[in-house]
Amino acid sequence: MSTIESDFKRAVEFVNERAGSDLKISDDAKMEIYALYKQATVGDATAATRPSRFNLLKRAMWDAWSTHKGTPKEGAMEEYIILVAHFDAGFEATATSSHVSSAPKRRPSMVSMPPIKSSGSISSMAEEKKEEEYDTFSKQALITEVEKLQAEVTKLKIFREYKTGLLSRCRGTMTGEEWLVRYYVVKPGFLRCYKSYEERILRLEVSLFHGTSCRVESASTASGAGKYGHIVVIDLPQSGSKRSDLSCLRLGAESIEEANEWCEAILAASEDGGPPPKVEKEKPKRKFDPSLRDFHKKHQASFLSSDQTDRQSYRGAANLIIIVLLVKNLQTIITNLSTHGNLLAKLLEINASLEEEDYTIIACGGLLPVFILLAWAIEKSSTLPAIPSAITRLLHFLNCSASLFVPGYACHYFQANPAICGPLVFGSTVLFLKLVSYAHTNTVLRERWLSMPPRDAPASKNPTSYPNNVTIFDIVRFVAFPTLCYQTSYPRTDRIRPKWLFKRSIELLLTVIVQIILFSQFMLPVLEEVGASADPITISKWVLDLSVPSLGCWLLMFYGLFHLWLNILAELTYFGDRQFYRAWWNATRLDEYWRNWNMPVHAWLVRHCFMPCMNAGISKGVAMFIVFFISAVFHEWLVSVPCHTTKVWAFLGMLGQVPLIALTNFLHRMNRGSQVGNFIFWLTFCIVGQPLCILLYSMELSGSK
């Protein structure tokens, strides 16, 4: 390896090490260093490697490389070394001009260089070489130098922006003209349109070249441009034999001065864009007779065939099913109104005529707060040393039982209207579950507190530690919360949203109204026809008549109770945990449905029934059956007591789901992606189970009358 090659290699390493920090030079100098490096390592730039005009950076780098065309590699190496020494005297080379005496004399690049640092022979050699080159310039050398200067000017123009700013562009649409404000940039040979200054998404690029004209129209001829009332009209010439899709562009400016500035910038960019590109004439196509076109070219299966491997979309068929359902329901509504008339007024008249027994049941609802105060008093007195734990448990048991059975006995004794007894039984059952959770949780906390040494007892000022949590405010707050499980603290929100609360209240009111209309207009006429006995065909007809409206009422009950009412309570009480249900409608197993559709009751059963059974040593299967049995008892209680009947249809219906749970679990294990279990759930529980249960209780009421 020669000395010049060794110095060149060291210079390259020197530049690479300091390119990001120590070698502080301009972008033009970096371009020149790159060009000399390419000339020294590759040689002359060829036209085949020239980038397209749209790749501006690579095009500028190629142009800088091409200016050194004809320079030998050793000469380029020497110029590279000299240029590096000019910009950083920290690099010293051993090469002299004698190494490349055969290289043609050429003036160094037009890159502006700082004063040479006096740190070695390479700097003085650069000064002497520059003077010799200027003294020996010939005519051909001057021509070459002019070409280099022109290339340098072109390179600088690439990055020039004549004007930037906002303009309103006129676009033709099917209904007329549309004006859109966009961000425009005028560059040599181009007019670019972006979505906005912040979002540089290119929406349009127009080539500007010789022959492009631009004019400004008065505001009186513009329409629809808004404040951009002065129109800049750009006429683009057609090049070659092929016509462009865009021949005229109309842009709106805010003032006449700004419009003139845009016109001047566009005309200047057109001059720098050069002549219009040549477009080759299209070759005449061979005439083809469409009747000879082949339509059958490959093996294909029918769209509905089982051999079809591609996934097909049935969105249109789903839309048809929705339309058919809407039309069928509309027909049912019209038929019902024409047959029965408006039954809502009749139902309201029946419920409005309250008797003395009904008022007694309403007054009985006012006794429920008494059980709340008794639960607090029992727990408060249990902290006294004189009260044994067994006595406290017995008192809690009696109080919880009274909160459930006293309202139930009142409904049974007075035989009041089921519409009045239903809310009382439901409210007393909810209170019973809350009081059981309150007593159970505080019993565990009390036993843990009593077993602690005095030094380990919680600080007396902590409101969430036992016995500081046993207060009137604490139990009243728990009863108001939309939960059945007692805790000493809950996740809370920091504010009430009045607008959100108003929307949910309106939704709840509309839900109740629609539910009443469905019951009175579509279910009540069927229930009035029900007798004490009927043949299986008639019962099947009644079940099918009740299936759709009962399903609608049940879904509205779920939405109104679990989504609207509980969320309203949570908003009013700042309650944070609002997962009152999960996606039960996707359940492929019946046990999955029971875990997801009523989260407050599920949490209560797990905490106060299932876990105590497991802690007592009962197996998991038996514990699950006990939980399901308790749930069935409460379902029967909520139906039989208001209806004043001793039949246990709801209880049997709940227990009848045990084999269905086993069946759906078996199907799920066989095929986890199967939806058969979901079909079984909807058919047995909603389409058949609920209507049949309603029908059986109606037949019982008809027989009792």
C-alpha cells in the first residue's frame, strides 16, 4: 500500500470517528467529502446509478459526486486528505503532492473553508497547491469550473422553499365545489400540498415547468372560498401526447398581496423546473374482440359450498334477517293494537285501586330501617366484655331472620296485591343479604380483634379498623351502597357527574315505561286467557306467545336494574367498583352464565356460602350444590311469597339446570370453540324456561280465584 493510500485510509477513519461530534463542518462540506470519497473508492459516477428527481437527497449527493468526473482515484484521495486537513488540523498526513504528480490540476471544491491551522506539512502543501492550480487554469478548465458551479447552484436550489403557507383549494364534487384549507410549499419544480403544518401528510404534488402560467382572479368571481376570497389560478400545460388529469388548479388566498406573492413564487419555481417532460406516444393497441375473452380460467367452488376455502362475508344476509325481524315485530304490534286496543290504561286502573291490605304492606316497608338499627346495636354491644360471643351470634341470627320473614309473613297474611308485595319482598331480601354480610364480617373481625395482644391492636383513630368501624354512619352507608358484601373500606370516586346522572335517570325512566308497555300490551292478554288447566297444545301455544315479550321484559329488567339503577346508586354514593355484571350473553356454559350475570349476588354466595363450606372441609362439588340450592330457595321466595302460592316451580326450574350445567360443561370440554352451549342457554332459560314458569304461576293464580 502506497503512502497516499495509507494517509487516505487514516483520513477516512479520522472522519468516521469525529463525524458526529468533533468534526464540525457545514452540510456542503460534508457533501464534498462524500463526493471525494466516492470518487476515490469507486471512480466516476455513471448515469445508470443516478437517482430519480423525487429522491432529492440522493440526487444531490450523486450530483456532487459527478462534479469530480475524470479525476483519478489518487487525485481524489489527495484532495480528500487536503480537505480533511483544512477542517481539522488534528489530522496530519505524511503524503505530499509528489505522490500524485500525474493527477490533473483542478481547483478545490467551492466549499467555504476556515483558515488553515498551522500544524504540519499538509497545511502548507494545500496552500501551495491552490496557488498552482489558479495559475495554470486553461479555457477547458474554466468551462469545467462553470459546470461545477452550475451543479452547485442546482444542488442548493433543491432545498430552497420559495413560499409556504395556508391556502384554500377548490375541489369539484358531485354536488358542487368544496373548499378545503391545506398547507402548501413551493419548491423548485414542485408545488406540494400537505394536510396541515403539523401533519405533513402529502395530499397533492404538482410538477411546475416552463409554460406554467399563474394569474389572480378578483374576489367577485370567487364563490364559496370564505375568507380566502382571492383566487390564484394555475394553468398547467399539457406535455406530449398524453393529457394530464389536472390541467387547472384554483387556490384561495386571504389578500390580493398574498395572492400575488404566491403567483410570483409559483412562476419562479416553474422556471427552475426546466422544460416539460417528454411523454412517449402510446403505441397502438391491437384490437381485441371481447367475445373471445375466456371467463373460465381456474377451478373455483360455489360461495355456499363446503369446498369453499376462502372466508365469506354474510353481512347482507344478516341485514336481511334484521329487516325481517323488524317487519315481523311491527306486524305483531299492529295486530295486537287492532285486536286488544290500549291495555296500558286498564292496567293502571287496576293498580290504582289500592285496598286496605295494600296500604298495610306499604306501611310494613317502613319497618325495614328498624332491622338496620338493631344490627348496629347488636354489633356495638358485642364489644363489651359482658356480652358473650354466642349471644351476639344468636341476636344477629334472629335479627336477620326477622328482616326476611316478617315482611314475607305480612304479605302472606294480608293477601295483598302481588304488584305491592313484590317490591317489599325484594327489598327485604336484599336487606337480609346485607345484614348477613355485616354480621358475618364483623364477627370475624371481632374474633381477630379479641385474639390480638394489646400492643398489636390497631390504632384507635383508624376508622376502618374494628371496633371503630361499628358506627351508624358506616352501616347506613353500606346499606346505601350497590353491593351485598360488607367491607370496612371501598374504592370511592371523587365527584358526582350531574349530566351523566341525568342521562342515566332518563334512560331508567324510559326502560321502565317500555317494560310496562310490553307486559300490559303483549303478556297480559295471554295471561288473561290462561285457565287452571289446559291441554299440552294450548300450553305450547301460550309459551310461544309469551316467549318474545317475556324475553324483552327480562332483558329490560337486566338493563334497568344492573346497568342503570345500580350505576345511579354508585354515582350518588361515590361507589367506585361498578362491575355489576360481565358478558353473560356470550356464555357457552350455564355455570358461566350464573357467575357473570349478577355479580353482587355471586360475590355474596362465594364469600358467605361457598368459602365457609370449603373451610368446613366440605368438598368443592358439594359446596357448589349447596350454593346452587340456596340460590334456588331465594328465587322461589321472591316469586311464591308475592304470588301467595305454595307451588315451587321456580325452585324446580333452578334445580333442573343442574343436569344442563353438566351437559354444557361436557360440550365445552369436547369442543371449546362450539356455540352449542350458548344456544342451549338461550333456548332453555329464556325462550322456554321463563315463559313456562310465568305460565305455571298464572295457572295457579287462576285456579285459586
